Amino acid sequence: MAPPAHTDPVKRQAIQEMIDHWMTPQRVSDLGIFDAKKLNQFIDDAWQETDGTIARRNDIVMNHALQLHLLHGQYVEGLPLPVVD
């Protein structure tokens, strides 16, 4: 699972890097679970959320969306998992 992104800038950057890698417009389109425009809008809005409860829920949704794309990349596309510091 990705770190709770709303808690600090370092964790936010870590999840953003994973989103940028695993949830490219092409991968989102290929997987076909989400509407790419709506998913990107959700992520943009989630980064602006100030309510802690909603921010935690947004993190959960982002983590699950990310995991679907990561698993597809790993098991369907045959991509290796990136090295994490």
C-alpha cells in the first residue's frame, strides 16, 4: 500500500511518483476500470482536501486505484516493481 499521502509532503510526493508511474493515461485507458478524466480530477481534488476525515478516505481510494494499476502492470503487462528507497 502507498503511504498516507495527506499526512506530509514527503509521503505525498511518494504516492504522486507511484501515480505518475503506474497510472499513466495509457494504462488507465488500457485497464478500463476508471474514466481517466474523472480519476485525474478526483486526484487533483484530493490533494486540495483540508478535512482530515475526507483526506484519509481519499487516500484509501487513491491507494486502491493505484493498487489495481500496479497489479495489472505487474501481472498482466509483466512489468517489474520499481525499487523503493
